Amino acid sequence: MFRNYGGYPVRPWKRWRTVIEKRHLPWVIFNSLNLVFLLDIHPATAQSHLKVSSVRACLATKDPQNNPGPESKSSVGLGSLDRVIPRLMAKWNLPGGAVAITKDERLVFARGYGIADKESGQPVQPDSLFRIGSISKSITAVAILKLLEERKLDLDAKAFRLLDHLQPAPRTKVDPRLDEITLRQLLYHSGGWDQEKSLDPMGQFREAASILKVPFPVNADTMIRYMRGRPLDFDPGTQHAYSNFGYCVLGRVIEKVSGQRYEAYVRDHLLKPAGITRMRVGHTLREQRFAGEVSYYNAPGVSLAPSALSSRAKAVPIQYGGYYLESMDSHGGWVASAIDLARFLAAVDGRDGRPDILKPETLDLMVARPQPPLWVGTPIYYGMGWNVRPLKQGAVWYHTGALAGSNMAVIVRTPKGLSWAALFNSIPATISEVGPFFVELDRTIWQAIDQVTAWPTPDLFEQYH
């Protein structure tokens, strides 16, 4: 099952698990059936993201008690999902999830599975809202490219020169390379920060608050001021190193250039034209959930985390206070339904039918392979906010997202007219469990799709507003 793929040595999972758990290895690549996984392993802290990027993956979940949950208005041809997903939910102890599948930009399948809130027993609906983690980066990249089309910025503009109002603490030594980082490099995750060498900057909010003498919770502007006083790990543009902080900076550039708050610009210029009205930047605390938003559940036995909302080391459930979600807006803070994300995919997929929110040439730029020295000769690369796998018949675009103790999510656009989104309100307890979970889900969803001989003709988008 496991073999060499595209020049990368691929090890059986048991051997990779040992490597992952004992070493700080940033990229792990393995192949199973039609799936290639890239695991970006982040430090196991309350503030860090876990990003799991798959080339071809779909998530589907169901109540462990075999309660199929609320049905979509139509699910013709994909009924086999309802037979196999309950077993996956039981095996991986995931309370709830939602799946949306489109064919030729028509919503043909939308389901909620399992429990949205254990206390009330409320089931997940097809349009329940979930945190989406790093899928927020795809949204931010599209927003930057929209501003490019509006001629309000240049991708080779120097990011920190645009943000010169955010200055470090007095008498701080500034790395001169910082002012040479471009927006293009931030989109490509090649700005110069490598969390394998200096940890994830977004998790260093306690040190930032101390140095800059600001109160909790620490916002994005403060993190940028703090990072202006930190040295880079490599010369900008010379390598790829996944960076939450880079996309935090892009969010502030959007605000500076557009004259609007980040969330307002995205909603006005991207989401509303795509027919998406319920997406929001999420809130940290459980009692601040939006109407229709699920509750989030850490895996059993996982310890509490220091609060990101207080300078005192108060222990809290990591999903409700271990990180300050509002400050993570442009790199991990959005809340959406699977149907919302299916609409977003249809608005940027470059296909005929529904109008795209970017021009064809801009979409080509978004998913083009970066110039050397990045991703030279690799079968997979990271474009502008998207992982991309070129194929003979086109390309697969995808992104995943996960927040510690909180959620998992994936969006996928394939070259055969199929796209999907899947969201969950929990995550396995250890990083080493995430890969095998996605392998099972990938196999399950593709087996179901392969059984479809005729796709439903109704468009369920018309029934969800």
C-alpha cells in the first residue's frame, strides 16, 4: 500500500508515527490508495494550529449511535455514506460533522451527522456553523487577490512598509530583512519564519504582552509589533515554511489598503457576491457562539490549557480560551457551514456556470506553481492560499484546517467537476491519529462517489440561503 511517491520516500504509518512523536519533523508524506498527505506538525501548545493538508480527502461523519442526523432535501446516489460513516464516527469518537458535495457547481448532497451540542442533544444540521481553522487562509488569499484586481495593491509590495504604523517596543533591534518581505512571499509561506526553529509566533502572546506592556487578550496588531522585534529564521523567498503569522500580516494589510476591517471587507467583496451570508469570524468562548453554531469537544483525557484571555495562568478547556480566536481572523478564525464553503468553492473554481469572484487570469495566478527556489519538481505545491496537485486532466486544489481541541475541516476542488467540504466539531487526541483518520475518510468518500452512476439534477443551493 505504501510506496515511493514522486521521489519522496514513503514509510509505513507505524514508522512515521515514531518519527512524528519523537522528532520535530515538519513534513510527513505518505501514500495510500489515491491519497497523499502532507502533515505540517505544529508544537502541541494551546495556541498552535494543527494543519493537515491532503491532496484528495473528504470528511464525512455520523452520530456514533447510528442516528443519521438531519437529512438534506436530496441525497440521491450517495446513500452509501449513511451506511459507512457511523462506523467511522464511533471509531474516532467524533460527536458531529457536516458534509456538502457539489457536482458541476450544483449542490447535490448536504448532510448533518451526529451531535452539535451534547448538553441539549441538538443534532448537527446540514447548514450548522463550524470553526474552519486554516481554511481561513484560502479566504484571505482570495481577498488579497481581489484587492489586486481593484488595483489597490501590488503583490511585490513590501508588507511591513504598508504597516509602518505598527512599530516594535522602543530600543528594539529590528532585522533589516523584515522590510523586504513581499505580499507574494507571505501568500506562499516564504516570508522568513520557521516554527521548527522559533515556534509559532501566534502562540507567543504572553511574551508579546509582557514586552509591549499591553493587557490581555492580545490582538493581531500587538503580535505584529512584537514580531517586528524578532529575527527572521531564513531569507524571505528562499524556502517554504508554513506560517500562521504571515497570514495574520496579510489580514492587517487588507485592512490598511481597503480602509475596512478585515471581516467587513471579506464579507462585502467576497462572500456577499458569492451568496454567502452566515460566515463570520468566530468567538473564543462557548457562550459567544453564533446561532446555529456547534459546540466543540476536546478528546477525552486531554489536559486544560493556560487562558489566552487573562494574564493569570488560569487553566481552561483549550477549545474555549486556550487561544484567542478573534485575533486569528485571517489565518484561522472563520466560522462557516459546509454549504457556505461549497458556495465559496463554486465562486473561485474557474468553471463555467456560477460567476467567479475573481477573473480567470487571477485564478490562474492563485494556483500557479511558485517560481524557484520554491517547490521545484515536486508533485504537490502550495500556491497562494491553496495546496495544489497538478494532474493530466487539470489540478486538485485543497486546504484543511484544525484547531487544538476543537475541530477539523477540509475543502477540495477536483478537475472533474466535483468539489466538497466537510467539517467536524472535535479532533483526535494526538497528532499521530489524524493521518490514519483522513486516510479512512478519503477511502470512504471516494468509494461512495464511485458508486454514483447518475448525479442528481436538482440544485440544493436554492434551498439553503
